[in-house]
Amino acid sequence: MGMKTFRDWMRRWYSRVSRVASPRAGGLYRRLVEQSLTGAFVLRQDRFLYVNPRFAELYGGTIGEMLRVRPQDLVFPEDREKITELIRSRLRGEAQSAPMILSGRRLDGRRIMVEAYGVRTVAGGQPAIMGTLVDITAWHDAEAALREAKDYAENLIHTASVMIVGLDITGRIEVFNETAQRITGYTLTEVQGANWFERLVPRDRFPEVWTIFSRLPNGRLPPAFQNPILTKSGEERLITWNNNAVYRQGAIVGSISFGIDLTENLRTQEALRRSEAKYRTLVEQSVDAIFLISPEGRLEEANPAGCLIPGFAREELIGRHVSELVAPEEVGRVPATMAALLAGEKVCSEWICTRKDKGTFVAELRARLLPDGGIQAVLSDITERKQVERERAQMAARLVHAQEDVQRRIAREIHDTVTQNLVALQMQLEALRKTTASHPSPAALDQTITLASQSTEQLRTLSYLLHPPLLEDLGLTGALHDFALGFAERSGVRVECDFAHDLPPLASEVQLALYRVAQESLHNIHRHAHSPTAAIRLWAEENEIWLEIADAGCGIPPARLRALEQFSSGLGVGIPGMRERVRLLGGRLQIHSSLRGTTVQSIVPFTPPSAPDTRPAPPA
């Protein structure tokens, strides 16, 4: 029975019951009311005069309990004022007799939904309301669930990241979600009711796509296919569709399709394919050996140069352990290098590697861990570069020795000839002054003698600076101390010396290099730092000798210091010359500078290598 039919029946029932609603009434209609599955009640003012068993059951009480409660007690607090006014208006005959849906409150506090219908009547000579209640909780919950499901579905359609297009049986557009609008450039208003195939399918594909869609009425629409669409701007985009038929009363009335735009994916795949081709060409044509290595250290892949440099065929190389490609003396370094790589560290180091013909070559290794757990290694043959570096180092060493030899000869010539001549000249002038004491102009002769004396002292100083003879007589500490005294006297800079007493014997080239570093550093302090003090320290630490010269001057500007560090060529040219001298001895030069002063540290091994060391450094 429909809800409207039920209401009409209830109106007839009310009219009949109202004629017999008195203590004398009985019989058929009372039994009908008592046994009804619909709650029935008679209400006067704020009290129930009568409720049937079904009414009491709906509210979870007995008939006696229902007759003791007010109607306001059967609704929630927020509805009590509303229900009170509704009862009063109905009793006054002002409210129409119309069904209402109310939220009821059972005696146990639970909520139920009821549809109430009441009419005005007279009971005991006073206005009353006679009505019925129908429990519509299940229907109301089902309707709410249906609305929620519908809202969810509509929201899903509009916010889905895929195109959702609904067509009727003729191909006209009924559903067109936001993603479809974004991809095509059309709004729903522009395309709703339009034929999909005429508006959005390229003309050259129209017959094929329409033929596929025409199978829909027979239930043979393919569940999936691809076809291009034409956007509002005229661009073609490739869409893959998942199709479903829409049924109504058992008949197919249209289709709903979910489309994924493949255009960008295809473009990305094509760009990736081109990129991979370029990378493959780059790898295959690289002059450096490129390897893919397993976490266990075995070669899995190699480019042509990776086979050519060690001289193996590819099938001979793949599967070998990396320790088989290095010289015997280098095998011990392999485990630590592999552990560092597997821990995520990048490695850049030099190795002595072996060839298939048992020959060796020096290689620079650059390796890193890949996201898949493997290792990528790039190996460059630097044998020729190391040979050039060795020859350059030897040439630089020869230049240093030649420079010192030239300075030694110049100093000797100055001391043995020019200085001696000036001393003789001074002696002759002294004798001449004695014989011409009565000459009217002795001042000119005195000036000449003074000038000769000054020139003699300047030449002696120049001779000392060109080649310090005390270095051979007193050693490094004595020569440094003597130079510091002379420097302080000439410049006015106070110099403090702190030399360790347990210094080991040093080779002559080490002493000379450290002396030149100290000499150049003090000159720089005088010329640039404007420091009133300087300090020279000399000590031994492990297998190295440390020389430190510090000042309290203005420091070196950072940009200037970086420029000096990058300029590494040339001998005797300030800081680069100092660094080159130390490097030729297998050492290093460190400079720390701030607004509080500059510190120059020269660190060299006790005994310099007889030839530049070409052994690879340990792994980074």
C-alpha cells in the first residue's frame, strides 16, 4: 500500500472513529484500533486520553506509562516548544490536518522517526486531537543512506581524477565531470545535450568510433578501448576508456565511461626513450670505462671502453670480481672501498689497475651507490696524466734547484767581488781623508765614505737573502733565529721564536724550503699585514715537521685568499711559490686568516721523496 493510499484510508478511519469515540462505543472499530499495526492516540490539552498497544510499543512503554507522560516528553528538548505550539494550534482549529514527520524520543532515550497525522475532535465536551503514528525509522534511514550514496556518487564523479562521461543511447552527453571539462576545454553547459561523436571525435575516426558505440543497445559495447578526442582548442589527446552500460527497468538506456588521458604519458615515454638513447650513446662512446657492479663486487655491465682499457672481451669481463682488476698491492683496499660505497658514500680515488696482458696503468675511480643497491663506477686511465705530472714535478724541482744555484752564485759573486771592491774603495777613501785633512771641503769626502759603507751593508744583506750561508753552518733553527733578529731590526716588527729542541735531522732541501716559507711570510707581514708582532713556531709531529708563522694584522680578504689558492703556478711568486716549494717535498701549505690576523702553516715529511710520489691515494 502506498503512503498516499494509507493516508486516505486513515482519514476515513478517523471520520468513523470520531462518531463512536465515546465510552459507549465498542465493537468492530475498537478491536480494529487495538489490533492495528499503526499507533493511535487521543490527546486533550497536555495529556493522552487513549493510546493503543502499538503506540505504547513504538515508544518502549506500557499503555499506563504512556497515559502518564506528556506529548512533550516524547520528543527531544529542541522540538518541545515546536510540538507544544502545534498541539495548541490544532486544538484551536487553526492548523490543517496534514501528516508531519517528527523525530520522536522513546522512553529509553533512543531516537525514532515517525509520521504523525491528527485531526481535531471533541472528547468529554472539550477539544481534542485524534491521530495516528507510523514508524518510518527504517524508511527514513534508507532514504538518508540513499541520499548520502547519491551525494557521494555525484561528488566522486565531479572530483574524480579521470574523465567521466555519460551518454544516452543516441550518443548525447548527459554526464561530463570536471576532469573531462579540464581536459577537453569545454564546460558542461557547452556540451550537455550535444552529440559526443560529432563534437569531440576527430572526423577521420568518427566512423570507427561510432560503429563501436552502436553495439551498445545489444549489450556488446567493448569494456575498454582507446581513441583520440578533439579538444576545444583543436588539440588531439589519446584517451583509454573503461565502458559500462546503464540500465533502467531492465533496458539499456546509455553508457557511463571512465577515461584516462594517455597523452602526457606517451609524451613522457617518448622523451624518456630519446633520453635513454642519448644516454646509451654517451655511455657507449665514452672514453672512460663505465661499470655496473653488484653489491658483492662483481661486474654486471661494462661499456666498450670498460672492455678496451683493461683489454678484456666483454664475456671475459662480466662476472669478474673487482679485485681481479687491480694490482696485487691494491687488493687490500677493495673491502674498505666497497663498504664505503654500500654505506652511501661517494668515492673518488686513484688505483693501480692491471690489464689482461699483465701490464698496469694508473686509474682514477669515481663511484657511487645507485637507488637499486648496485654501484656505478667510472674509471679513467690517467697514466699519461700522471706521467706529465711526474715530469712537471721533476722540472719544477730542477727549477727550484737551479734557482737556488743561481742565487748562491750571485750571492758568492756579490760577496767575493763587488762587496770586496766596495770595502777596498772605502779603505782608499779613508786613507785619502787622512792625507787631505786640511782640504777646504772635507764634507764631500765624508759623504762619499758613508755612501760606500751603506752600499757595502746593503750588498751583504742582499747576498744573505739570496743565499743564507748560516743555513749550512747553523742549521734551520739557527738560520731562522738569525733572520728573525735581522728582520726585526730592519722592519720594527717584534718577532718571537719558539723552536722545539727535539727536531730530527732534516734534509737540506727541507731546511731551505721551510726557510724560504718563513722568509716570504715575514716579508708579507711587513708589506701587507701591518702587524706590530709576529711569531715563528717549529715542531715535529708524528712523521712531519711543522712550521707556523702567525701575525696579529688585518688578515687577507676572503676573495683575495681564494684567488691566491687557485693560482698555483710559478716559483717565488708569493703564496703560490711557497705552496709549490712545499708540494715538491710531498707536503702541504695551510693558510687561516681572519680580521684578527693570519697564520701560515707549512707541513712536510721529515725526509722528502727522492722523486715525486705517483702512488695512488687511499680511497676517499
